Amino acid sequence: MHETQAMREKLFTMRVSDEESARLELVAKHYGLNAAGVLRMLVKREADAIVANRPKPATSKKRSAKK
């Protein structure tokens, strides 16, 4: 298993309103996570969905020689 400090070198800080904080606490309690875990989970879920919905690059089809 990777060491957390080695994997997470960047610090992210944000301000939230009371309403946003209450929502975050609700979601965190539901999933049994802390606020950072909720953010990581949601960002990963959204990133995975974006990647899954990207159109695949067109592949060039070789033309068969006509006889």
C-alpha cells in the first residue's frame, strides 16, 4: 500500500458556506467518510464518468483494393 504523504503532496483549501458545510457533513455521514474523502470520491466518480463518455478516436479504415 502507498504511503498517504508520498501520494498526496498538494494541499487544497476552500471556504464553504454554512449551507454547503451542512450538505458536505450529510454526505460524509452517509458514506462514513470525512470531508476530504467525500471530495475525493465525488471527483473520482465525475472524472470516471467524463472519461467513459468521451467519444473514441476515429480509426482509419484501410481501403480494400477493388478488382
